[in-house]
Amino acid sequence: MTTSAPGRNGSRPAMFANGFNLGRLLLQGRAFFALIAIIVVFSILSPNYFTIANLLTMSSHVAVYAILSIGMLLVILNGGIDLSVGSTLGISGMVAGFLMQGVHLKLLGISLYPAVWVVVIVSCAVGALIGLVNGVLVARFKVAPFVATLGMLYVVRGLALLMTNGLTYNDLGGKPELGNTGFDWLGFNRILDIPVGVLVMVVVAIVVSVVLNRTAFGRWLYASGGNERAAELSGVPVRRVKIWVYVVSGLCAAIAGLILSSELTSAGPTAGNSYELTAIAAVVIGGAALTGGRGTVRGTLLGAFVIGFLSDGLVIIGVSAYWQTVFTGAVIVLAVLLNAVQYRGRRKAAATGGGPQTPSREGTPAAAGPVPEKTAA
Amino acid sequence: MSSTDSVVLRARDIVKTYGATRALKGVNFDIHRGKVTTLFGENGAGKSTLMKILSGVERPTSGTIELDGEIVEFASTQDAAARGIAIIHQELSLAPNLNVRDNIFMGRELRTRTGIDFAEEERRVRALMQGLEEDIDPLTPVADLRLGQQQIVEIARALSINSRILIMDEPTSALSATEVEVLFRVISDLTSAGVSIVYISHHLEEALQVTDFAVVLRDGSITATANAADIDLEWIVRNMVGSDYDLGEPPTGYAFGDVALSIEHVSVADPENPERFVVDDLSLQVRKGEVVCIYGLMGAGRTELLEAVAGRVPIAGGRIVKDGVDISGLSIAERIDAGLGLVPEDRQRDGLVQTMSVGSNLSLASIGAFVRGLFLSGGRERELVSTMVRSLQVKTASGEAPIGSLSGGNQQKVVIGKILATDPDVILLDEPSRGIDVGAKGEVFRLLAQRAAQGLAVVYSTSEVGECLSIAHRIVVMRRGRIVVEFGSDATKEAIMAASGEAVVA
Ligand SMILES: Nc1ncnc2c1ncn2[C@@H]1O[C@H](COP(=O)(O)OP(=O)(O)OP(=O)(O)O)[C@@H](O)[C@H]1O
Ligand SMILES: [Mg+2]
């Protein structure tokens, strides 16, 4: 074919047409605008809300959720779900607490007091190991992610409770003469006035974001979450990708557990109970699709901030804990509703959404474009 | 309402824009009562878009639709269906987890006072399948059907509606010649019963057989209309692409190299029934630079063979050797690295990642080549994407456009381009011309011929004899999992078809 029909090369970039559409901008940045709205409302209601000190305090609360959520994002991008992160968070603190009390080897009659960096590494390794179990269950043995990680939720929580028969480690300070001080650094210290936990969150976010956008692994993850069969036929090592996302999710949960127990200077076996749901909520508010293939670190971070700033704000203005729960739930539903509106709008305009190739083949990843149900699940 | 009027539906000045893309630019289109109106046009000309508007899937940006002289607006497909318009979509829209019966009656279940009248539904499905001369049990899950059978189910669903106007958007792209003949008989029964048909196909010759009125769409405008009696293939092609076309001849002028791919006594078990083999002790050798065409009916085992060679399904016996090395144990990824890639048959299921852009899809299989140190090099990737878009003439707004915004044929080109981008030594193509227009087909053939001359070994599976003859150096015919006969490029259509078992049934 040598002749080229007019317009063979298509029309101008579609971006041009939907450049400045305010409504669209509002929708796409909904997590961002929700966050602004929350800050504005609470600043009006309480003079203490919008102060540097308070914002930093709230951010260090958010850090724990955000790190969990970023791990969760990877799993959700892969089309899975990780319900075990709350328990992993709990056991990571317990492992740290256990090691900080010293390991007493009765047979040898000695007690070892590992340095804090050893404690951190061991806790993270435990988290990664739990993730590995999840990953292997899902990728090798084809257990549905929901079921596999639900099982691990119970197993890991049970193990955490068994470690002390339900008791809490209260003394994580360490002793100078034992050479294991410094655990509180994570939760209390500041660098340039910024809490270390927040800095850890920033580092995790940057690393994951670079991995998602700039490495082959990131591309593989988006591809295998979007259509696993097609990805596999294109040479994507889908199983390896799958195992890795659970490992990273477990690792993130362990890091979050360390920060939390450091902030509280104690580690309890029930820490992180139901945090997995908060993490999922943050990912969803951040615009990711529960069916996989869509979502960003930026959105997830915003989602975590929305949830954290909202609940802290409610505490500051003295709303009862019960109402806090109601409000948080309402925000989640509202965010997901907006998601659906966004996708429907896109389907109508079909400008960037790659409108429907009509009722798409259900089951095999939808034929084209975003489908509202994806995030409404 | 005048029943004497020969036009049942009139679309006037239909415009449809998607962002900056003008898919339809003021189209006037008539559907004739009890006749077959065929819409011809290149990939991305706007055929599917126009049909989606006429069947209520999409709303036109402007323009009107007149049904029996009365202006109508369709808010939904149910709306259009209520007025007797049904459509068979280009991309299958079945729920794979449901069985055939439930798919056919999805959303229109027959009710009894206590629930659904499954028995009656089943009876009707059996009758439909009988009419289509297809041996498909109503209770089979759709996921277990071959692509062609799924297309039959899609057709049966549209037929079950008893519509006055039936739109068929590439209904035959996965059907065998025999199945197409049956479908054509069904079409002529329908038209004699007064049903009006709109037919779309890239199999031009085949389409001409059923056409009463031909309409050519080009870049969103109607460029020609004619009575089928007054036109021929050449007329269509000229109006479609503005030039004459020729799929060309097998590339010549060079000697084949060593054996690149050797399939030795390979068997593949039927996943349903492991005692049976869908590929049965099959051997085939392909040399560097050689184009081998595997011809066969649907269900002959071609897809299974190619998937086994690519590493998608395990082999039950034999071995696969590439350049003297046994690759039977390698993963799909390792085989791609070794220079062997497959263009799969079902692009929605196996070819595309619907959540990604055109560019990301194109570079997916060769992504390793863009890694510098740890990171992807965006520049090199963009370079590859634009080269591929140009050389395959993919009609897209940009590399960043979502893959779902492309027309069916252009999506297919992306699937082919993805594998070509890995720079393979052996390429397996399973029905790669599904849904691509004559121009693009010629382009793909030219590209394959060019790469073959540089030493690429090509295995091309098709159920279209014409394609075999214009690309292949060697044609092997597969039937029931075995190669029954082999031809050179001088074979005749009739001989090939007879060997496949087609003539016996047809
Ligand atoms: N949802 C969408 N968003 C953006 N552009 C679209 C969308 N749907 C179709 N288009 C564009 O409209 C044009 C017409 O597409 P259409 O699917 O009607 O082509 P077609 O004639 O059916 O082609 P084919 O033979 O390949 O199926 C193409 O340029 C396509 O990219
Ligand atoms: Mg089309």
C-alpha cells in the first residue's frame, strides 16, 4: 500500500481536546481536592489544626498508613489483595520487642542483646517472609489472593499473640550498657525538623514510584495486572512479579510496624488490627482499580493523607470516636462514587478513556477502557 | 409509515467525535428492507462506530436516525433492540464463565412464575445451533469453546432476538469456510423473511457473495455506493484504499538457510480429554528465510500446535528444536529471548493489555532491550514505538493513546508489532489477518517477506487459502492434529481445501 488516505496518521493528539476542562481536573484530582477541603474545613474549625507542628504530627501518623498502602498498591496493581498486612505490622513490632528484651539462650546460659540495626533487619525479614508465603501460595499454588492472605491474617496474628500470650512489650528503649539503644529514633527523632517516619515514607514512595515508572519490573507489574495472559505471552515473568509484590507488601508492613512501635515505645500483639482495610481504602481513594493494572503511588499517598488528616482532624475538634468511624466510611464511599462518575464521564466523552468496545468480555480483563465496576468493588 | 419504501432505516449527517478524533464526518447511510447492505472500509474508517450508533451502543455527536420514516433516538441497546435492531459485535461480548444458553438469553431470560424457563431456553438454543449446523451443547461454558464457536454463539444470540434489522460487524473473522457458507444460507433465509442485514467484513470476495448494496466508508465519510451487480472486487479496493492492491507473491531471490525451527514428533494432549491428542505426533521443519503456511479448518489443532511451540501449553511428547538447541523445556520468556515469538489468535484475551497505552503494548515483549542500567530509556522506547506505528501504519492519535481507542484492525497490528519488535528469528502467527484490511494485510505481508529475505523463519497459520498462496513458500495442511499433505507455492486453491477436509462437508 503506497498511497495514504487523508488522515491516515490519525488526528492531532487527543490531549489537546481535553486540555482545560475544570470539571475533569476536579474529578481526576479528587483525592487532592478532598485533602485541601479537609485541611480548609478543619483549619476553620480549630486554630490548632493548620500549624506546622500539628501538620508534622499528623504526617507521622499518616506515614504508617501510607507505607502500608504503598505495599498494598503493588498487590492491587497486580490484581490481588493483601489482607495480612495488619497482622504483619503487628508481628513485626512484636519481633522487635522480643529482640530488644534480649534473647536468652538457656542451654548456653547466655543472653544476647542484638543491636538496633539487627533488630530492624530481622523484623523486616520476618515481614518479607510472610509476604513470600503469601506470594508462593498465590503464584505457585493458585490460591485466590483474598483467601490466602485472609488465612495469613489469622495465622500471623495468632503467632503474634502466642509470642507473649497476649502481653505487650513495654520497654523498647534498650540500655546503654547493653549497646541496644536507639530504637526510639524511628518514632521520635527528627531530621531538619521532619519526623523520621515521614522521611521513611518519602523514601519508600520515591523508590516504589521510580520502580513503577522507570523499570521493566514496573511495566511488567502493570501489564500482568491488566491482562495476565497477554503479559505472559509477551514474555513477562508473571509468577515472579506476583511473588515479589507480596514480598514487598510484607516488607512495607514490617517497616510500618517498626515505626509504629517506635512511636508508641511499645509493641502489642494486636497492633495494626484492621489496618489492612485502611490501606485498601487509601489505595482505592487514590484512584486505583481493584481489578488491577491501574493506580499510582501519588494517588495512594493522597488517599492515605485524606484518611489520616480526616481522622486526626476529627479528634482535634473533639468528635466522638464513633462518629469518626462514620465519617471515615462516608469519605471512602464518596471517593469511590467519584471514581465511578469519572469513568462514566470518560466513557461519554470517550476522549481518553478508550470508550467501550461495547459490553466488554467479562472475566477476561475488560475489552477496552475503564469500567466503573472496577473500582466500585 | 410506508411499507412500500425500500429503505427501512436512514441515517442522516451522522457525526461522531472522540476527543480530537473525528470518527464519522457527516455520514448518510441507508439500510434496505430485506436486503444485505455491506459496509466496506479500511481499519479505522469508522464502520464499527457507525454500527454502534445505529444499534444504540453510542450516541452520535450530531445527526439523525430515521426508522420507517420516523425520527428515533436510541438511549441504549435495549432501546434499539425494542425497535428490532440487533448487532453482532466485532469484539466478542460473551461472559466466558456462563454457558452457551445463559449467554444467549443474557438479560432476556425467559420467565416462568417461579424463575427461569431453562428447558425452553435450552430447546431454543438447540434449534438455533441446528440452524447454524453447529454441534455446540447449550450447557457448555463459553470459556471452553474455540474462538470460532464463540463467534457462532454471538451470532446465535443476535438471531434469537428475531430482529428486523441485523447488524453483523465482522461475524466471520474466526469462522471456517464451511461455517461461513452456513451463515450465508442463514442470511439468505433471513432476507427472504424480510429481515434487513448490514454486513461488515474484510474478506472482500466472501462479502461480495452476499451483498446486495455496497457502501464504502473511508476516513469517516461515505465515498461510494453501488448495486452489487454493478461492481467487482477491484471497484471495492479502489474505493476503499484509493489504489489497486496485490497481496504479492512469496519472496524470492535468495536461498534458504539452515533449519531454524524443527518440530519433532510433537503431541499435545486435549485439556478436556487427556487421552486424545489435539496435536498428534507432528513433525515440521522450517528453514531460515522460509515462509511456511499451516492451513486447516478451525479445530484442526493449529492454535494448539503454535501455543505448544511458543511454550504456552505443555507438550505430551516429542521435542522442539531451534537452531539445533532443544527448547522444549524453556519458558515463554526464555523462548522469546531465544528469538521465537507467537502472535496469538485472540487479541483481546491473549494479545493486548487493555489498561495500557498503544506504546506500552508495542514495547511490552521487548522491554528488556530498553533497560539502561536499572532504568528504562524512554527515548529508545518512544523511538521503537514510532517506528512500529509507522511501518505497520497503525492509525492512532499517539503512542500514549489507550489501546481501546483503536479500531479492531489497528489493535491487531499492535499485537503483530509487539512480537516483531523483539527481533525474532522465528515468528509464529496464528490467524494474524483477523480483522485487518487489505491495505494493512499487504503491508504485513510485505514486512514479513522483507524480514524473511533477511533470514526470518515464518510460520503462518490461516484458514484462508488465498493468504497461503500469496505469502508461503510451502503450505502444509493440518487435519485432526496431523499434517496430511504438503504443497509448494504452486498449489491450487482447490487441492488445498480438499486436503483439509473442507470439500467433503461443503
Ligand atoms: N472510544 C474511542 N475513543 C477514541 N477514538 C475512538 C474510539 N472508538 C473508535 N475510535 C476511533 O474512531 C475511528 C473509527 O474506528 P472504528 O472502530 O469505527 O473503525 P472500523 O472501521 O470499525 O475499523 P476496523 O476495520 O479496524 O474494525 C478510529 O480512528 C478509532 O481510533
Ligand atoms: Mg471495526
